[in-house]
Amino acid sequence: MSSAPTPLVAAYIRRVLAVRAAKLVEPAVVGRFFEEGSPGELAEGLKELMTSIDLEGYREGYHAALITLLDRTRVPYARLEELYRAAYGAGYGPVRSLLLSGPPRLEARADDVQPDPLLVDTPLGRRKAMARGHDRETLVRLCLDPHPQVVEILLDNPKLVERDLILMASRRPTTQSVQDQIGVHGRWSFRYEVQRTLINNPYTRPALAAGLVPFLRSNHLQEAANDARLHEAVRECATVVGEWRAALRERPSGAPPAAPSRRETLQ
């Protein structure tokens, strides 16, 4: 059973729903969210968004907050430090995971990730032009291209379909840059199977992979928690978010939240 939202989250979701109805972008709305309230209220608000992701507006609200935090330039560094300390003090490991700066569990060397063999000798300018094209066979081959400029153009190509993105996001080895571009893209980062693929790839940096975990359904959340191939932060995030949701379902309406468990702190 869900509880009433905190004032900070309630105000944020009202704004999210308002701009969604007007088909507007949300930078100003999410900016206000990170400016308002104390660091403790912000940490609590992010936990609430993660836990109640299926409530109206929460998925969009959390998505906008995640993309903002992953950018690292859209929230002042001092505010991020305050948020980290507040999340640490409250034992909110999944909130802390959004601020991780460490490398992914697996990292590729520069020469480990190459374009499709038929395109490896094609100049960058030509590959960029091809990424704007409409030939399906060429686009599929370009899904293996690791160059950020090619990826940026390709992701905006209307001929690209979800299975192409899953091919890109599942590639191993791959580069952190490719995963990041997919993970923050306005069109593709909201697709559930793309999110799952990014989470399940150990080449995805932990802040992105763990940040996407709250979008998972219960069965996939459990799978991520038990997958030893994933970064520890991702597994811990899946475990704790699952515990938060279970506790919320069991708590009578209006009852205060339980104290955080020791498992909620990421090592």
C-alpha cells in the first residue's frame, strides 16, 4: 500500500505532469527539484521516486532526475556533495549509487572495440554520412561503431528500431561512451528492454546501470540482485530497492517508514 508523497516530491510530480501534458522538456522542472528542500529531503525524495516508480508521473520524474545527475554539470558540485552525505547518513545506498564515479566492472581497451569489419577502413566522415542514411543493412553495421560522433548521429536516425539499440547496448566489449550516449538519449533511454540491456552489461558504468535499476519490474529486479556478473553497486541497488518496495507494500497507509537496514549501504 502506498503512502502519501512528501511535499517536495508532490510538488515535483505536479510540475512533471504539467509539462508532460504540454509536451515540453523538463530541465527547469528537474532543476527546481534539486534546488528546493534540504539535502535530506532531496535524498528522501529520490528514494520515494525509486520506490514508487509506477505511480503516475513518478517514472518520468525519476527519469529526468537520473539524466540530470548523470550529466554531473547540471547540479552544483556542492549540492551533489550534500546529497551524497545525506544519502550516506540515511543509509540510502541506491541514492548514493547515482553519484558513483567509479569505472564499470569490465573495461575495454581502445583497440578492443572496432567498427563492423566491412566498415573498419571507412573514413569517419563517410561513416557519419552513412549514419544519416536509410539503408537498414548499413545502419545495423553502424550499430557496432564505437565512435561517439557516429553513435550520436545514429541514435537520432528515425530508421533505427529498438532491436538495433539492444544490439548496441548488449555489445561486449564496448565503450563507456557508447553506453552513456544510449543511457541518456531522450528517445531510447526510456525503453524498458534498452534499460534492461544496459543494466545487464558489465561494461556499463555503475552510476548509469544502478540508476536504471529502479525501472525494473520485480522479476527482473531479483535477477539483477542475484547476477554475479554485474557490478556490486548494481546488485546492491537491486536488492535494496526490492526491499523498499516490499516494505512499502506491507506498511499500512500513513505509517512511518522503517529504519534503514544495514544492507541499504553500498560498500
